[in-house]
Amino acid sequence: MILILGGPRFNTIETAIYRKTLIDFDLPLATALALVQLACTFAMIIIYTRLQNRAVVPPRSAPASDHSAGNRVQRRAKALLLIVTISMLSLLLLPLLALIVDRS
């Protein structure tokens, strides 16, 4: 799939990482390219999130009786967000960590 993205004529960052890892076996450069891609991805996520937060209209405040239910839902949402974030970070960073450990 990675080679389909760039092909022989176009060198995307994904194909550069692939080639440096498997063809040239230049793991330090492949790791550096992967970290650059990861940093760019996180920057885009942060920019998107901030723009999205500006566009969202806050909901009207709930009645006092529904306030505790709203807190419970908000805590569950935060817990789910934390679980998803930790899972995604581990899926993204563990292969890079494996490259660093293998290189040592």
C-alpha cells in the first residue's frame, strides 16, 4: 500500500520511510522521517481541534436536576478520550521505540 501512494516517480514521506527502512536499511534516517511525520500529524490535529472548538456553539445549561447526570457523562467521555489517546500514542510510538532499542 505504501508504494502505491508514492510509486516510482513520487517520493512521499511514507515511501521515503519505507525505502530507508527496507531497501537502504538506514534506520536512523527512517526514524527521523517517522518522527517528522508524527510531529506534523500532531500539529495538524492540534490546529484542527482549536479551530473546531471555536466553531462549536456551547449547549444551553441544563437544569439543576440534570447536572449530576451531565457530570457523569462528561467523566465517561474524558475517560474514553484518555483511553483512546493512550492507545493511539502506544500504537504510534511503540514501533519507533522498537527501532531505537533495536539500533542500540
